[in-house]
Amino acid sequence: MTENRTPKRLMTLAYGVSIALMASYAMWLYAMGEYRDLLIPTFTTLLLVAALLLHLGQGLAAELPRIILLCCTYSVVLGAFYYQPQVSPIWLGLPITAAFLLLPLWAAILINIAMGPVWWLSPAVASAPPTILLSYVALTLLLALPRWEHARRRALLRATDPNDSDCSAYHIDTLKERLNSEYQRAAMLNQPLAVLVLHLPQLDMAQEQFGPRAQSALLAALCSEVNSRCRDHDVLGRADNATFWLVLPDTSESGALLVRERLQRALSQCVLVETGQLEARIAACMPCHAESFERYVKRLEARGSALANA
């Protein structure tokens, strides 16, 4: 859901600080005797504790605790504006900034547009000077522009760089172009062609448990071992998050099986600090006679899905 690849430790710190701030705010309201305003901060403190536990839990989606944190931010600011009309409208910047930090760009823009009329229903914002509307729009644009420029540069880099952004393998678009060229060349010259489908089942676990460094180490180990044991004209590309295709031109089925055994043995001897012995599932997929390229690509994708679910 989110485009941000925020380190897990940083997000854990963010949840912890949010809990501390919310609990302090609730205790301050209690000390001031504002018992009517105490319900929302107390309830959101419990929600933030649940969000922290969800964030620390294994195998859970990272989007849910982010959404809880964002909803808590909006709820507290809305409650403050509703119960305390004297609150400064400058606090509008808190949920706006949180939306751009926790959500993708398009989602953050949509939620800020949708919440605009809701803010002006609260007494604190309705009695504010008209310039607050201009400030609201300006802050939204200022927070959106860096994210938009970053996304534009990433798209431009992806369009001009044939390699994947996370490892030394070809990007899926370049991979399919190279595979199509080898497929047409093999059909024209009546030469064999083979593709090995490699799946890393440890990749998602490494990301969730040990963070992006362990994931990068897994990807680097796979690409290094495969590239060092293949020919110069063999093509390694990343077809999915944890699935790779190794295109073997002028290679028969028996040759592909020999390459598979060689890679399986080499990868099993690779041991990483966080994940231990590197595990890889490898299957060979040969094009059928008179099979179209699109059909062959679908079979490769199906083989990758089968390896992932094995």
C-alpha cells in the first residue's frame, strides 16, 4: 500500500513516541480536569498500543498499523478542534503531514481533499482567518511535490536502467524483451532454448524479520552465485519479488537440468548470517513446439507461482 520503505526500527520508534505523546496528552487533560475531552486520547492510546503490537507481529501486513496511527492522529486533532475552539488551527499540519508520511502519494492527496470540508465544520477552524484555507492548500502541495518528483525520477530511472533497482539482475520489462529476442532467434535458427525459474522462499521472511539489509543480502547472494556460474550470454532477470528467470540460450533440456543441479548445489552451500543456509527452488521450463511467446510467458509465471506455493 505504501510506497515508503521506512525501516522497521524507525517505524517502531514512531509508534513508541506516539504512544508516549498520546498518554502524556491524556494525563495532562486528566490533571487539568478536562474529563469530557479525556475519552478520545485514552482510547487512541490503547489503539496505538495495538498498532505497535501488530507492527511487531510476524506475518502481518504493515499497512494496518499505519492506518491505525493515521486514524488516531485525525481523531485526536478533530476532537481537540471540536471540544476546544481556542485551539490554534496550526495543528491542521499534523494530520496532513502524517498522511503524506504513512500513505502513498495518491492516497494522501485524496484523503486531504476529502477531509477539507470536515475540518471547516469544527468551530476552531471555522472561526479562523480565511488565510488558513490558503495555508491548508499550500501545505498539501508542498508535501506532495517532493513525493511526486521522487516518483517521477524513479520512473525515469526505471525506463532508462535495464537492471532491477534492488539487485544485479534485469528488470522485468528488460527481461521479457531479452527473452522475446532469444525466443525468436531460437525459433528462426531451430535452436534449443531453456529457462530456469528460481524462487527464494526466504525473501519475504527476511524482509519482515530482519529488515531490508537481510533482503538485500539474499538478493546479492543469489545474483552473485548465479552470475558466477553461468555463461556471459545467459540472462538473469527478476520476474517477481522473490522469483527470477534465468534464460539459457542454445541449451537443451538435459543441459538445463545440469545447470539447475549445479546452481542448487552452489546455492545450498551459501550461508548468510541472518537467514542461515540459502534456500532456492528451481524448475526448468522449455518452450513447446509452435507455442506462442505470450503462452510461454504465462507458463513461466505459472511455474513461478507453483514454486512459491510449494
